Amino acid sequence: MEPQSAPTDASAKVFNYLLNVDLSDFDPTTSPYMTPAELDLIDRSDADYVQELRELESQGSGPIDGNALSLKHVKAYLNHQGMNCGRNGVKDAIESMGYTEYRGAKKIDGKVVPTPRFFSKAQLGNAGEQYDDYYDEEKEMRAKLKI
């Protein structure tokens, strides 16, 4: 082990400054300040399909151009765009954008039939009726995307 050299004048001044910094209002449980640049970096570090979904939502295009969407069709759209993504990752991305997953039921010929799962930002009173609206939008979207 090498012997430590004597502190230089500059290092002594830095050490003295650090010893005299007032830390009385320091709270170790407080999160550090987040700058806009840091928040932007966090957004840009998301997977490519998450960024694509956010962009589609802001433009109101692709599979996110209505009140509701299905995981199956969002995933098919992303795969068609050449993006590899898993079901859970896409589901988490959709939910992080403020969508809630619903599975409704509706009566057909007196029998209760479950509707496929879908996502919506609207607070739903009757998910079955919302799915009917979604299904009409889905047919239009499938025709546009040729899925």
C-alpha cells in the first residue's frame, strides 16, 4: 500500500468546504429533483413499441383511433410494423397510457355470452354495450389495416 501524500492546498480547501456545508434541512427520504431532460431521457428509453403506441395515440391513428382497442389488434399492428413485442409488454404499455381492460358480457338469444377483452379510457357502465361500439370501430380499422 502506498503512503498517502499530504493534502494539497486545493484539496484541503475542498475538504474544509464539505465539512462546513449546512445539511440541517437534508431529508434522505426525498426523491432527487427530476429535470425535463431527465424525464425526456426516461421516455426515450422505453421500448420501440411503447414509443410507437404513444405516438399513435397522440395522432389518433392506427389501432388507437377510437374509444376502445383490443390487445390482439394492437399486437398484430405492431408485428406488421416489424416490432417484436410480447403480450404482457404491450398490455402494460396500453395500461400505462391510461386504458383499463374490460371483459363484458351481453345477452344473445337469451344466453349470456362473454365479449372478448378490450381496453378503453372511458368509465364503462356496461362493457357489453361498449364492446358493440368497439366492434363496429374494429371492423373499420381491420379494413383500413387489412388485418
